[in-house]
Amino acid sequence: MGARVRVALLGVRGSTPAPGLEFVRYGGHTSSVAVALDGLMPSLILDAGTGLRGLTALLGGRPFSGAIVLGHLHWDHTQGLPFCPAVDNPDAKVDLWMPAQGDAEVVLARGMAPPHFPITPRQLRGAWWFGGMEEGVHEIAGFEVLAREIPHKGGRTFGYRVTDGRSSFAYLSDHCPSNLGPGPAGLGELHPAALELADGCDLLIHDAQYLDEELPERASFGHAAAGYSVALAEAASVPHVLFFHHDPQRTDDAIDTLVARYENAKPRVEGARQGSVIDLSNPTAA
Ligand SMILES: [Zn+2]
Ligand SMILES: [Zn+2]
């Protein structure tokens, strides 16, 4: 048995939360993923959409100590920050990273300060540090994190690859590969940054906001089609894909129908579900 990485999906929706009876099975909270090592508490959070609220229950009410790493700063990746008692807590210790773009705290405060919001990032309770990250490999919260810039829309956006040295997963929540050209199947380029992030991972968590046939009309919003995620996984020898960043209009039944298209695909394909926990292990690793 190797060491294990545990990935908890706190929010899987893209763009805006999607409450309602048609969305309860996959969940309506926006992007946030908690990552833990072995049997430990989560120490690394990717994105802080409204799903971040679920971290409080995951920690059994204890304050969070670790890092929050944002892929970019859009609302659906930041608006959980002031609504999560585990991080807005006098005893919390949080390092918040974002793709480097000037003073990180000032940049975050452009979307989180009066008159847009009652408080600034600095007014969150606990010990907070805000910093910018450049591309490359970083040691963060007990993990090795590879950051690569990927095409999206409206702001510098990173995809990440996270590993404990044995198991690994790639997280490309918001990705518009068609910005770089049509690629082999007309769904976008299988470009070097995406291939490097996904290469040989145990799991790929990838933007699947659109159906392939919706892409021509909607690619200008900055997202990927589901079929691209499967093609990237195949090209990068990833055995398991989670469709992520579901369109807010995509009902549970529609996600089931989308996933069913890929039941014979080489990688195992599932729709990311809020509340699910995936244990990665690579028994062949040293
Ligand atoms: Zn997003
Ligand atoms: Zn975005």
C-alpha cells in the first residue's frame, strides 16, 4: 500500500450556483476541491467557490490550517471565501495563492471589498497570507504542485497537477483549448501545458461545461467540451476522468446522459458529484 491522496469534491458547478431539485444529485455549489494526505485533515484546497462552505463539515468544525490555491479569480472560484467558518475563523491559518498578477491581496480585494462586499480579504478572521504564484513546481501544504498557464477567458488561469510523489491528479477547472486552434477533433488543441499537467496522472478533473455540439456556439465563454476531456485523458494515459464545472443549466439527468455517451471510452468517465471523495493510490509506485 502506497501513500494516498484523498480528493473531496466540495463544489463541482461552473459559473454560478445551481440550486433546485433538478441539481441535487451532482450538486449546485461552485468549484472547490479539498485534498488530504493519508488519513490527515485536508491541507490543500483548490479554488474557493461556494462549495468551500462544505469544508467546515469535512473538518468536523475545526479551523482550517493549510493552503487555498486559486486557479483564477472568477466569482465561481472565490465567492466561498467569506462564507466558510473553517477559514473565516480566529484559529485558521491560511496561505492563499493565485496566479501572479501584482499584489495578490489588492487584486483579490477588487472583487471583495465595499461597495461590492462588506469586508476585504484582510478582514477575514485568522492568520491569512496572500501571494502570487508563477508557473512551475511548488511545495505546498505537503504536496508537490505543478502550475501551468492554460487558455481560458478574462484573467490569468492556471491548471494544476498535485502529487504526493506516488499518486497524482490534474485539475483544469476552466479551460478553453479551442482558443489555440481546433485540434485533432475540432474541440481544441491538445496543447503542451494541458498534456504536461495530465501526463500519466491517476485522475483528471476537467472542465466539461459544454456538450461537444454546443462548442461552436459557446466556446467564446471560455470553456471546454466534454469530449475534449476524454481525448486529453487518452492522449495523456489517464485512466479516470471526472467531468467538472458543470454548466449551471445542466440537470442531473442531462449529466447522466452526457456521461453515458462515454461508457465505452478507454478512460473511465464520471460526472463530478458534490460530496464525493476519491482515494487515489498507485500500487505500482515505489
Ligand atoms: Zn469557473
Ligand atoms: Zn473562469
